[in-house]
Amino acid sequence: MTLSPDDARKTAYRCLMEVLENEGYSNLVLKQELSGADLSSQDRSFVTAMVYGTITRVYTIDALLSPYLKKEIGKLDAPVRTCLRMGAWQVLFAYGVKEYAAVSATVDLAREVCPKGAETMVNAVLRKVAKEGPLMLSKISPKKANIRYSLKSEISGCLIKWYGREKAELIMEAFLSIPKVTVRPNPLKVKDIDTLIKELEEDSIRAEKDPVLPEAADIPGNSMDISESSSYRQGHFSVQSLSAMLVGRIADPKENWDVLDTCSAPGGKTAHLAESMGNKGHIDALDANDVRLKMVEQTAERLGLSIISTMHYDCTYLKEETEKLLREYDLVLCDVPCSGLGLLHMKPDIRLSMSYEKMQDVLPVQESILENSCLRVKKGGFLIYSTCTINPNENEKQVEAFLSRHEDFECVPFTNLLPEKLENNPRLAMESGKGMMTILPDEEGMDGFFIAKMRRKN
């Protein structure tokens, strides 16, 4: 890998300082830094990998650095701590980066951004990590799951409690994988997935059919931002995870339906529903965040979807004046706020921010949204509840509690709506046959996700 170490590493350093020390959001920080950076596409990819990689592995890195430090890593100056972390990621986890080059470039960076003389310590520590770190890494006990898989101990503990140690380790290992980018065509503008793949090739974007979802394509290892492609700007496709695509599949909306999306921003699932309806019918897209709601409007405009109406509305409580604007719906989607534990490989910030307390705090929010939204479902209509977490308390237990309070709702089997590969998965076939399903990240290469489909009885 050819690097421009100064500019690339300086950019990564600024990003990591903002995220690890000031609680910035990595995706937003990266976007801002890269938008003004004079870097090659290769260096942009390197910066992105270093930022996400360092955040993902930060708990493991801190544990491996600890024996070589005279004081706790949390008590070091922030610039020193950040240089050590990004240097350790390079020598232990980066592909194609020579150890000596990584150490040398990080020391040069430390000389510029750290207190005078700190570069000597950075050099000594990173050389020891480069020499002894791989062996130390291989000897981390499976019992120290939080260090081995770079998680807070309370999060790794929850996963082991929910799924047992053996399965939890497979899940935690999957959370260390590099996420793939997947896209789906807009059927209003593109005939099928083969047509989209050809279009992407004309934009110099390599794509291939996804092995799980036949209507999706994978974008492997492209250095360019696919949102800058002409096909994207013309609304020919959407970028969406496979698990999120399943929501639209399982909801299975029909033309001319009235649909309510209660937590619609940023609009990917809303758009998928509208496309599945052939842009015929009506969708009320609500969200409590007015700024994010504009993203729904922008998505609808780009894709040429005219049936989506947005409304700033918090579904955790009812407002009489807003109720008058709403109707009863054939389909109500509750893609609720959650702990996000199914996306640890895609959103590494969750490793830093999520806690058991926060997981508990979100439960009443989800319950309120379900309670208020179910009032809007027609008799015979459908209610979809989905999350991007694998926490049973936010998923099946939340749905079971809802059903115990509402005898007029029942779960609806949806195995027939799954793609063949998932239908052939015994666990997923069994769960979907009962009307609710948890996708685990160690199976089928998909994000952790939960979907339940309910119907209001006539």
C-alpha cells in the first residue's frame, strides 16, 4: 500500500481525537474531514479504515498497550493516547502496512501534535507492540471476551447471557468483520438488478449479485463514493443493508395502500415501501427529528417518489391536533429507536456509547411507540415492528408484552416472503413461521436485526 503518511495520518488523527475524546460521530467527522482534504482515493480509503478500525479495536488496543505504559492509558495526554492507539492499530490490524513505516510515521505525527519529548515514548511503546503484540493478541483468553472482541464488559456479558458463550463468541467475532456495501435498484427507474449492475459498471463501480437477496447487489472494495455516481444522483438505486431490505419484503405493501411510517428518517425503508407500492397509494412519514425528516424528503425527491408526505411528529406520545391529520392505515411500520447492537461492525461508535443503562432506557420509548401506533392500524391491517439490535428485551419480549396487552393483534407467519437462502435456514424458517425473527450477524453475512409482523384482527 502506497501512503501519503503525513496528510493521511494527520486527517485520521483529527478524526480520532474528535470521536474518542470529544464524543463526535465517526461518520459525520469523517465526512467533514475528507470533504476538505486533498487526498487520493487510496489515502481516503486508508484514513477511513484507520478511523473505523481504531474505534472498533480500541478496547483490545488499550489492553495490549497497558503493559508498556508507566501510567493508565486514560491518564495520558489525549494526543499521546490517540497516537498510540492509531499506531497500534496499524502494526497489529492494518493490511499492507509495514510495521517500521507505521511506527516511523506515527512517531513523526507525535512529534508534531504531542507534548515535547512524548514521541520518544510513543516510539518505544509502538516498537514493543510491533514485536510482542501479535503473540499477546493470540494469547488473550476467551474468558476475557471484552478484550478479545473489543467490547465493554457489560456488553459482552449481556451477549453471553442472551446467547450462551459459544454462540456469543461467534456473534462478537462477526462484529469485527468489515461490513459490505449493498444496493437495491429503484424499480420505477431500473428494470432489474442485472440492468443496475451494468449501469454501475459504466460508472466504474464493480458490483455483483448478492447471494442472499436476489434483488440486491454487493459493492466490493470500491474506493469511490458511490453516492457521487450518476446512477445514484439520478435515483436509480438506494444504498441499504440486506437486513433493512428485508423489512420492505416482509411488510409486502400493495398498490393504493395507506401506510404510516412512524420513525421514518433517514428514509431508506420509507422509500422501499413506496417503490414496492409502485408509487401508488399514500405514505405518511413521521419523525421526531425535524432535521432528519428533511433527509426523507431529499430521498423521495431523488428517487422520484411522490406518494410520501412527511410530518414532524413524536410517536412516543399523542397530540390531539396531530391525530386529526392521520387516518387508519393498511400498514404501520414501527422501526423504533434501539440500542443498535446488531450494527457494531457498521457503527463502531456504539461500542463506545452503549451501556446496559441505555439499553434499559430505550425500552419504554419502544413500548410507547408501539402503543400509540397500533391505534392507527385498520382492522385486518398490518403492524411491523423492527429494530437493528439483537437484545431479546427490545425484540421478542417487547412484542410478546404488546400482544399480551392487545388481544386484537396476532403475529403473522412470513416464511414465504423470505429469500430462498433464509427460508432454508432452519432457525429463521421456524421463527418467521411464528411471525417474528432475529437475524444474527454470524449467519448469512447480514446485520443483526429483528422483525415482527402482526395483524389487527377483524
